[in-house]
Amino acid sequence: MSTTRPADAPGARPACSRPSVSRSATRTRATSCATSSTTAARRSCGKIADIILGGEHIRTHPDILGAIESGRDVLLVCHELGSAFGAYQLGVPYVIVYHQQGGTLQEMRSIGQDPSPHEITVATRLEELICGGAQQMLFPSIGARETFKATADPALVERVRFADTALYNTVSAVDHGGDDAGRAALLAGLARKLSLPAKDVDTDVFLSVGDWNEDKGLDRVPALLSEHARRSGRKVVWVGIGSAIDRARYAGIKAQADGWPFEARLIGERMTHDRLLALLDYADYYVMLHRNSIFDLATLEAMRAGKPLILSPVGGNPEVDLAGNVVFADEAAFGEVCDELARRDRRAWGDQNRVVFEEHFALAHFAERYRAMLDEQLAAIAEETRS
């Protein structure tokens, strides 16, 4: 087994963000592909242009063209629609591991865009070609698959070959080296920068990590925390972090903050991974009230950190509740959630989440699922070659 990594494209991440896998016995190469334009390009061109530009990058990539020209059978494992469009244009087999929050039009609307009739037509046609042409379409959770089905064109859903099982993406070992002193120093710096309130036994700190858009649902959190503050009489602090991709939504939430019965620190930009982990150390609970959720890596980070989880029962969220380790929050029943917070032992609840993560979602389990997917796809290509 050998690994290769294609060259970088200007203004994009490497075409193959994960190692490619070569099986000399079958003369087959499976390459994991993901392309992305810069944030500035996304804002000026939009998601449809990203797909087309990403496709062109893959279609003309010398490593991929060289593998085809050498007579090897090529399978591309594509992690977004741009690279899959390139595979479609090249006429090589490909599978899609889909990480978006629903179909392309749903994604656009979630970040505050209003697709024009022309954009709707183009996006629908692109998805028809790309997703309909894939050997298989896989997702990080069953909920993510069902979200795509619910938001994509019904005619497309009938054509796509969906995988029966989920891959359940996971988090890496990066920044988890056990440097407690370094983490504490980082948190002290963040506490000064963000003016984080000092904690005591009467304080509950809630952390939310996700972009300020429709899908992530951070705008729903204040109602729950207001109820908790009123019922418990405890000091409540909310730290909400994410890109203010929907600036109007973010500004509207910030404008309400003075009227909340709790303190809030709202950050409208993404933070580096090590800083997020430091803030997890500061937090007592992790809360996300998504409207749509595929399978958030931040949720897994909170589980690994041993934090209690409060989630909305949508998308992939129920799939992390394997031992009663999640409290699900419905807007119509926030009082019941508050009662549950009062009943549960916070430390035991957090420890339970850590155990569930290690037993089901740690890196070794993900690698096993991903390897099985690759073996299945490569075997199908080898069988087709022999026949």
C-alpha cells in the first residue's frame, strides 16, 4: 500500500486532503478528494461556482490524469460535489462522502442566500449529474442521509445509490497531548481577552460551537438558558462561537443579549482548535439546538472532553445517544430539560459521554468503518475489471 498527495491548486486546499490508497494487485487507485475555494471566493462566487471550479481542478489534475493515462483503474472518493464533478467529467468511477447540511439549495438558504430561479435550475442539474452518477453516496450519519433526501430534488433522490450504513466521522488526536499547563495558560489568556466570568459552585457555563446560521440554531439557545436561569437561580454563562456567516442573524442575537437573565460571550468568528478545547475545559455543558445537523465534530469533541450534552433531536444527533447520555431539547418542552439538568449528576453524565465516545466513535472505530468502505468499493472495481 502506498500513499500519494496531489499538488496544491492556487486558492484551494490540496485536491486530496487524505492519503490515497493504491492496490497494485488490482491496479486500482482510490483517492480521497476534497476541494475548497477561499472564504473570499465563496462570498463572491457562491456554492455553485465552487462546484464548477472544484470540478475543473480535479479534471485537470496531473496526478489523476497520469494514473488514468498509465492504464490504472481509478476510483475517486470525493468529499464534496466539486471533486465529484471533476470525476464525473473524467468518466472515472467515484463515490461521494457528503458532509453538507442537506442539498446545495438548502445550504445556500441556511447561510442567508436566496437562490435565483437560474441558480435553482443550475444547482438542481449539477446535483442530478454528480450525485446521480456516483457509484455510491455515503454520509457521516443516517440523519445526514435523511436530511439530504428531505432537501434534495425528489427525482434525484430516486436515482442516487445511497449507502445503508454511516461512516460516523471522528476527531483526530491533534491538540490532545495532555499538556495541562499549556491548556491552562491558553485558557487564562482567553479569559482575559473575552472577560470570562470567574466560576464558582453556583455557576453553570454552557458552550455552543457552530456558525451563526439557520441550520446550527444558536439563536434558539437563549430561550433554554433563560428558562434554566429562572428555574435554578444559578448564575448562567453562555459562550457561543462561530462564523457570523449570516450577519443579520448574528447581529439580531447580539442585540437581544442585554435582556437575557444570564451572561453571554458571543464570538462571530471561528476559533483555532486548541482554543476551542481550552474553552471546553471552562465549560460545564455543551449545548446545540440545531435545526439541521449531520454529525457535528464539535459534539464529539465535547464527548471526548467528558461534557454533558444537550442537543436537539434532529439529523445525526440521536445517533450519539447510545446510553442515555444525551438530553434532548424540544422548544416546546424547555422546562422538562431544565428539570433534567437539576436531576442529573453533571460529572457522572460527562463521564458517560466520554465512555460512549471511546467505545463507539474514537479514531480506531472510524478507521475500521472507512477501511471497510474502501475495501468494498475497490473489490467492486476489481470485479468489474475482471469481467
